[in-house]
Amino acid sequence: MDDFDYILENGISFGKGGQKKADDGKVKTKAKKKKYVTGAHGSGAAIQKAKYRQNRANRHKGKR
């Protein structure tokens, strides 16, 4: 019996996955990383978002 026939008759059995990693407290989202927020990693979308964030942060500075 070759491998193909064996698989047809018995199916494929996948083992259990590895252990889950414990929460190490690191930042998991790009949105919170400094280079992403400031647009420093070179993505055009990130640079555009950084520009909008900067404009929003400076929006009410003249009213003080």
C-alpha cells in the first residue's frame, strides 16, 4: 500500500499545536509603535496619517 492509498483509507492526522506563548507585555499593534505613529518607517499611508495626527494635535494651540 503506498502513501496515497493509506491517506485515502485512514485520513490525515494532524498533531496538536505548540504551546501558547505567555503574554509578555509587549506592544502588539503597529498603531502604538512610535515609528508607525510618526511615519518614520517610510509607508506613504503612515506618513499621511502622521501628518493628520500632527495637524489635529496643533489645531487649538492658537486659542491659548
